[in-house]
Amino acid sequence: MSTGKKVIIGVVAVVVLGGAAAGNTWLKRTPGKPVSLEKVLARDLEAVVSASGKIQARTTVNIAADTMGRVVELAVDEGQKVTKGQFLMQIDPRNQRTATNRTAAGLAAARSQLEQLRSSVAASRENLALSRENLRRARELWAQQLTTRQALDGAESEVKVRETQLRDAEQGLSTQDQRIQENAATVSSAEYELSRTRIESPIDGLIVRRNIEQGETVVIGTMNNAGTVLLQIADMSIIEAEVEVDETDIPFVQIGQTAKVKIDAIPDKTFTGKVTEVGNSPIVQAAAGQSGQTATNFKVTVTIDGQIPEVRPGFTCTADVTTATRAKSVAVPIQAMAVRELIYDAAGKIVPQPKVDPKAKNTPRPNATDPLPAGQTRKDTEGVFLIKDAKATFIPVKTGIAGDKYFEVLSGLKAGDEVITGPFNSVRDLKDGDVVKPEEPKDRT
């Protein structure tokens, strides 16, 4: 090997060894946990409560039979649109029609008898008038001593008889009139029962369920046994999403808040709506896989804007209710938040704790179970870690609403501060005063 080549190899070796030594020296000068940073910025935040449920029509009518009988005509199918008053089905009307004809005939006979009684009353009045005229003439003759006392008494007696006959006839007329009213009510009831054999749609809507076939016999409900629902009609002009919200979120949900609804059967569209009902009574249901434990939810109704022709009652859906918004609010990443136990004095101020050198030996370390001086208490506190003098420093913060990625900061931070956001294990295990080594900060917008 020539002398020139030896010199070049020697120079390269020196450079490599020198670089390695410099790297080792730099690493020794910059110890600490590697952490990532993110700058705190002003952002538009939106607090959202998500819940799942089902699509329902605001108005749903169950059609049940009011009279027993066989279905002799069925005019609609499931999925068919109907209008108010449209004919749906006919129950065999023969029994009701017979009852109606019978009561109508009885009413006609009663009215005919009423006319006879009216004639009888009119005749009784004429007879009474004649008897009174005879009594008047008898009294005149008696006054002139031209008739006997017997004739006068007979005339007076006849008037009394005629008055009694008239009262009886008028009473019979009144009784018959009441009987006609009773018969008319019976006819009206029979006609109503006959009309109930013909079932018509009470609303405009869609036949979403049909539980009857032509030729089957329907059974009416009783006090202890509900009748069979023959048809179910839903007015799909106003559609609602009925979702179940967890009890921890229900205090933030209010009537009038906007919501976005996604229907599983229509995955490519998002629908808007407003909260129109917030339940006050809980829906208690067993938690999945946890015997004896329950999850408490509340029903929240979201009325969807506009109409959705392809939707059907019972479709599963998810509603994201916007419970609060903040414009240009100081926001901290959710992953930067941590909880640490701090000590507060009687005035509610944080009591600084002495820094402990982890390398020092025989140095007493504070213990969470150590008794505190009078007036001091331990309290779990939310906060973030900043870097000061190459060390992680825990800063308590007060947060407001929670967005999907950021918390609103009410106090403790300002825009431009850089907080430690990761790695996750680093934030979780980080302690106040730990030496850290920052990576390149992230500016997320």
C-alpha cells in the first residue's frame, strides 16, 4: 500500500471516530425522555353528544277492529301510500245491518203509534170542549129551574171524565215521544256499529305493517286483552330520530339544539334536525355482558328537516347533537391532558412541593399517605405539562367544553404555549420535574 493511501485512510478513521465521540458527548449533554410538543392555538370548538336509536314517524296510527267478524274485503298492501278517508278493509256487515234494520223498523212503528196518540189527544180535547159547553147550558137551565139536579150533576161528572181522558192521552203522547227518542238512539248506535265494519284511513301515510289477510276473522280487544293490530299507518311527512342518551350526557342536551343524523340504511347522506323532546324518565336496561348491572339512558327525540322518501320506520340511526360551540377559543389537545394529585392550602392555593433529586441517596421522599398539616388537602387536578429549563412542569388548567380532539381552556394557558402531547405513555407516566428532550413541535390548524 502506498504512503498516500495510508494517509487518506487515517484521515477517514479520525473523522469517523471524531464524529462518534462528538455524538456520544451530545447525547450525554442532552439526557431525558423524548416528548412531542404541540402549540396551543385559538380554534373553533363544537361539543357533540352522540347517541344511537331508530327512525320513527311523528304520527303512527294502529288500526284495530271495533267489531268482531270476518274480513270480506282487503284493499291495501304493506308499503302502500294511503290518504285520509281511503277505504282499507271491510268486515262482514250482515249482523250489524240486520240489527240496524230491526231498530229502524221499531222506530218507524213507534212514530206511527205517536201519530195515533196525537189523534187521540186531539179527540179528547174536542170531547172535553163539548162536555164543558154542555155543562154551561145545564147550569143556565138549572138557574131557570128548567132542568133537574141530576142532569146538572151528570154534566159536571162528564167534564171531569173528559179532563182525565185528556191528561191520560197527553201523558201517553209524552211517553211515546220519549220512546221514539230511545228508539232513535238505538238506531244511531246500530248505524254506528254498522259503519265500524268499514275501516278507512284516519290519516295520510304509509302502510308500514299489515297483520291481516282477507278471509281471516278479527277479534276485538277487551279490558284485559288488547285487540289485534290489523294495520299500522305512519305519516312520514315528519320524521323523527328517537335516540337513547347516556345519563352523563343528558344534562347538556336541550330542546332546540341542532343535530346531524346518519341513517345506517342511507350511508352516503347526513341529515340535519333539531332536538324537539328530552325525556325526563330514564330508560333502564341491563348492561351488555354484566349481570345485575344496569345502564341508564334517556330518550331524546330529534325532528329531521325535510322529507326522506326512502326512509322507513325502524331504520337504525346515529344522532350527533351539538350541545355547545365556541369561536376562536384557546384549545388544548385532549392527549395533552393529565391528572395529578396536588396539595392545596385552606385558601385553595397550590402548596409547592420540594423537588427531589432521584439520584440523591438517603433523601426522604413525600408519600401520598403522609399526613398533611392542618388546612391542607390533596385533590386530583387536571392540567398539562410544559417544558421549563428542559424539565416537564405540570400546569393546572381549567377546561370548558370538549370537542372531538380539543378541550376549551378557560384558564392556565394562553395561545402560543407549547404543551407535551406524547408519546401517550410519556404523558401518562410523566412527573413534574422530569427531564425531557423535545422533538419537533407540531402546529396543527
